[in-house]
Amino acid sequence: MAPPDHPVPVSELVTRIAQDWPTERLTLGELMEALGARGYGVLIVLFALPNLLPIYIPGLSPIFGFPLMIICAQLAYGLPTPKLPKLLTRRSMRRADLRLITEKALPWLRRVERYVKPRPSWITSRAGERLIGAYGVWLCCIVVVPLPFTNGPPSLACLIMAMGLMEEDSRTILGGAAFGIIASIIGLSIIGSVGWMLAAGFAWLVGLF
């Protein structure tokens, strides 16, 4: 993978788009085109950001989680450039919603940007990138579960790894991967607890009849 060439930070670029977009709505395809040809990293960041909102919005995690999963799966498969099905690129959102996402979630992105710098190793090789993609698919399996607190931590792990991927920073990628383990434990604990309560409730209802 060639060294990235994008003098404008991703955080600044996303902010510009959110503030200056000329129409009231924009599609995911238009947003991807506006971000430019920056490869997998920027798209992972794009679809991870909405799930970093400090509030839980029902239905938001699958909307951005499934495109995030597709992008990670394509990275794991080894496709040279990411693509999304037209069904997803045609989905639109309000410019006001993008501004809200940008205002609330960009502090996370800027914190990561502050510490990222080129530190290449085997992790930033083609084989390493595919491994990152496969790990991202696992994290996305937790992101798409529509429960509170299951989408934010794994999305942040994906974002951290994506920033490392764009700058060929092995240390940042490993930090994101380590945080992903914590996020997985948190997510699986919540999913398991909710599943146990649903099973117990169903057993109680069956016992009434």
C-alpha cells in the first residue's frame, strides 16, 4: 500500500462537507464521492462516526453498521478498492443530521489524529490489511445489534484501526485492535444479558399456560 497522500485531515474534510453541502439531503454515494478516493480507511471512519454519538438513536446502528461491515469484508477479501451496492449508495440523510453527527463525534476522530504518524510494519502490509478487515467484520457483527452501548465501543475500535491504516501506523492499529477486544467483551456481555432476560421472560410466559 503506497503512503497516503491527503494533506487535509479527515476530520476537517468531513466538517467542511457537513457545513457547506448545497442541498438539504445527501446520499451515501454523494458523501463517498465528496470524500474522494482515499481507500478503505476513510470509508471505515465515515461509517463508524455516526455510532459514536453520546446518545442512543434506535435504528441508527444497522443503517451505518451494515455498510461498515461490507467495507471491512471487502478489505478482508482483498479487493483493491471498496464499493457499495447501489441500494446503499442511494440511501440519503439530512444535512442537519450529518452536522449533528459531525459535531458530536468528531472529537473522537481528532483525538486519534493527534497521535497518528507513519510506523509501518507487517501489520500495514497487504496481508495485515486483510487481517484488519476480517477483525472489523467481527466488530461489525456487534455494531449492528440494535441495543444501547453495543455499537459505540466497537465502532471506535474500527475508527482507530482505520486511522492507523491510512497513515500506516502499526501502533495505532494495535491500539485499536486491543480496544476492540474490550469492546467485544462489553458488547457480548450486553447481548448475553438481554438474551438471558428474553429467554427467562419467554419461559415464564410459557409456564403460565
